[in-house]
Amino acid sequence: MTNLHCPYCGSREVEEFAFRKTLPEPDTDDVASVYLRTSRLESSVEHWQHLRGCRAWLKVCRNPSTGEIHEIELLGGFRS
Ligand SMILES: [Zn+2]
């Protein structure tokens, strides 16, 4: 993963972005989502922020093993 596509700024080097957190699986209960996070090799949903750009928060769906990005969504609804 060398580039991320920011909905406002376009394709940018990953160094401009800051990883914030990995989101739990949607069917995880509240306690497990706080205390039992697991790393998934095949898919991950994460929050990133375009810290050295527009500072937008992004929801990034990607494969952490390969770095392949499946979808990037601006938190708030806009998809790219
Ligand atoms: Zn941006």
C-alpha cells in the first residue's frame, strides 16, 4: 500500500495519512469490541486520517496482508 485515494485530494502517498484504529466486526458485542479486538489477515476495516492534507477522516476497507484497498469512504457518507 503506497497510495490512498482521498475523496477531496485524490491519490496521495500513504505517508500523508495517519492510521487511527481497526474497527471491530459488525456482529461483535460491545464488550468484545473494546477488549477482544483481533487482527484479521484477509480483510480489515480501519479509520485513517489525511493528516498532512485536508485532515478528513476515512473508513478504509483493505486486505492487511497484501495492502490491497477494497474501498475508501469518507466518514459521513461520500464514497470513492
Ligand atoms: Zn485529503
